[in-house]
Amino acid sequence: MYVGRFLIVGPQIAAYRVSSRSFPNRKIIERDAALTVAPTEDAPETENPYISYNCVRRVEPRSAESADERPRTPTAGGSVVVGNGSHVDPIAEKLELGYPARDALAESLLALDYEKDDYDTPRIAGTVGEESAFVGIVREDALLVREVTTPTLVATYERDAPESFDFAAETAEEAAAEAYELDFEHPVCAAGVARTDEGFEFAVENGE
Ligand SMILES: NC(=O)c1ncn([C@@H]2O[C@H](COP(=O)(O)O)[C@@H](O)[C@H]2O)c1NC=O
């Protein structure tokens, strides 16, 4: 089965996988507080605006101090956002401003809406916070945002409503590997995120 991009959010763990028929020449690049999907060096040029984006963003815990004095190093609090497009950034920025995760997801997904491509591709996103985790999707016919307490999957095609999903990973590396290896067609790359005592750890599986 081909489900396109998908994510899984457990309450303390998250995974995101790029599956792609049309743009397989992509990889995930690790940055300081983000993971970015980008074309590989040998990818053909394209004007498609939807294939390069931050698929994971770390959000530092809110602090009463001024913006300049906020902690810059990862701590055990804070949140993580995962998703399949440019909406990941406004969701993270709203969490930074103190929006509840449900509202940050709903507002950002609705503002950007589904992608205006040949497939009306939905936008999907998830958050892992200190006390709760959420998933969301905006499709041509619906906006769904739901709190999750067990691992939950949502995908762009076919499996496009949040559903409970058997996901055993406990570390970021296991999450990236398990998502990459799941039996959905056209795997390209995957990201894993897990909360640890020090903050969130990230891992990437680029299938190399
Ligand atoms: N986020 C992504 O990595 C991504 N990759 C492809 N798309 C969109 O989905 C369309 C279909 O792509 P595919 O045939 O690879 O599933 C593409 O034309 C593009 O508009 C994406 N947009 C949303 O999932």
C-alpha cells in the first residue's frame, strides 16, 4: 500500500517518514533544533514547493525570562513538532509563544490548508509536549486534531485519519529505523524523536 508521507506520535516518541513515488531523491539533514527534508545532490531540478521543509522542530520550554535569556541548550521540558511541510514552522512558533498544542495545530493547519497540488495532498502534523501529545491533519474535506495517549498514525493518503498503531520503538534511533522499515511502499527517509532525561534526541534514517 502507498500512503505517502506519514507520522506516528506516541505520548513520548515520534516518527516521520517520507515515502515518495515522484521525488525519491531526498534525504533528511540534521540541524541544531530541526531536521530538514531536502533534495539530494543528484536530484533533478523541480519547482514543486512542497518537497523541502523542516519535518521536525524542537521547541524550548517557555521561560519567564526575556527572549534573549531563554535557555539555548536542550532541557527535559519543551516540545517537539513533526509534520510534512512548511506548517511545522508556524506550529513550533505558536508553541514558543505559549499556545496550547491543540490550538497551534488547528490554526496552522487551517491557515495553510491542504496542498494545492494534483492530489490535494493533506498536511499532517504531530506534537509531543510535556503533558500531552497531539496529531492533526487538514484534508480537502476535514480538519482533525486529536490528543493521543497511545501510538497513533496518520498519513497523507489512504490512512488519512488518526488511528492507533502498533509501534514498539523506545529511542529516536529505533523510531527512525522502525518507521523506515514499515511495510508501506516507496520509503525514502525517516526521522525519529524521543524524550530523554536531557531533552529530546533526534535520529535520521536515510537508507544509505
Ligand atoms: N512532504 C513531502 O515530502 C511531499 N512529497 C511530495 N509531496 C506532494 O505530494 C505530491 C505527490 O507526491 P508522491 O507521488 O511522491 O506521493 C507531490 O506532487 C507533492 O506536491 C509532498 N507534500 C506533502 O506530503
